Amino acid sequence: MSSVLVVGGTSGIGREFARSRARQGDEVVVTGRDAHRAGTVAKEIGAAQGLALDLSRPAGIAAALAGVGRVDHLVIAGVSRDENRVADYDIEAALRLVTLKLVGYTEVVHALGPRLHDDSAVVLFGGQAKERPYPGATTVATVNAGVRGLVNTLAVELAPVRVNAVHPGVVGDSPYWAGKPEEVLAGLRARTPAGRLATMADVVDAVDFLLRNRSVNAVELAVDGGWLLG
């Protein structure tokens, strides 16, 4: 049995991963911004505990994680959708996302440092907007590109703890994409060499691989069906 902490584990892919590991019998702790929701989701998926943690407020992260013990597998999946164009730049929204994704992710690792061990593994969530930005992805593309540098420096500083990143493309059954018009999804499928969009199960499997394989380190794994080639 492994001890697993999923930061951002109350919705979307983070929740699916946490549920998968809880079903395997691991001791899973999930976090979300709201304490009540975190506790409710933890019960629903069979996790051991749900904690309130806001990645966009990094000064409070250490206190939020104070009760967490040894961590074998750490997954930081917390994200925030941000439609921000340089022509109509929302500084507050940009600061929130940059803080959440880069400072918040780093502070989680910093706070948990003493509870990681030589065989621990960390997976950070990025996204393929870093390679194929779209109108409104000004901040999203920037922070997801920043995850690359964060993975590299953490892999060096935390060695022998392994640190990797997963970069999902369009995840067709995720809460964000599932509600899009069918013609939009059909167009995306048509431009994806695999002929299908990635699923949350695909991403969960990719995260498991990055955590499990002890020779995979400082790797950025794209899960997009070859979308960038379309």
C-alpha cells in the first residue's frame, strides 16, 4: 500500500486519479479549495482524508499540509481555467494563475520535503497549450511551459526523488471539454492522428506510469493522441 497525496483531487482528472488509487487500496489524501467539498469527495471516492488547500495562496500551504505524513506518491493536478488575451490583459487573473501553477506547486513540494523519501515520486500537471497556444491562452501557455523548467530543477534538487510532468491535450470526457458542442469535438478528433481524443482514463494511466517506473525521471509526457501533428 502506498501513501498518495493528490493536490487538486476533488474534480476532473485529479479526482479520477485519486479514485483509481483508492480502489487499489492505497491510502489517498485529496485536497481542494473548499474544506467541505474536499471531505465530501474523499468519502465518495474512498480516500482517507480531504483537506482544504488553495494553491493560489501559497503562504497557507504549509499549514494546510501539516497533518500529512509520509508521502510515497505526490500528484499536483490543481488547475485554473484562464481566458486571457494580451490585447485585453487581466493582470489579476494572470497573477492568480501564475501563482497557483508555479509558486503554489513549488511550495507544496517545499512543504512536503521532509515527508518525501528516496523512493518517492512526484508528477506535476502541465498542458499542451504550451506547444499549441490558442487565443486566450496567454497565461495558460506560459505557465505550462514553466512546468518544464520546474520539473527539471526539482528533479535535480530533490534527487533521488523522481519528478515528472504530464501534459494532456484535449481530454474529451473531462468536465471542461465534455460540454463543448459536438462539432467542435469532431473537428478536434479529425485533426488528431489517433482518430480519438484523450480520455481521463488515459491520463490517469499515464500518471500511474510516471509514478511507477523507477527509471523515468525529468520527463514530460504528452497525452494527446498525436494532436500536435494534426
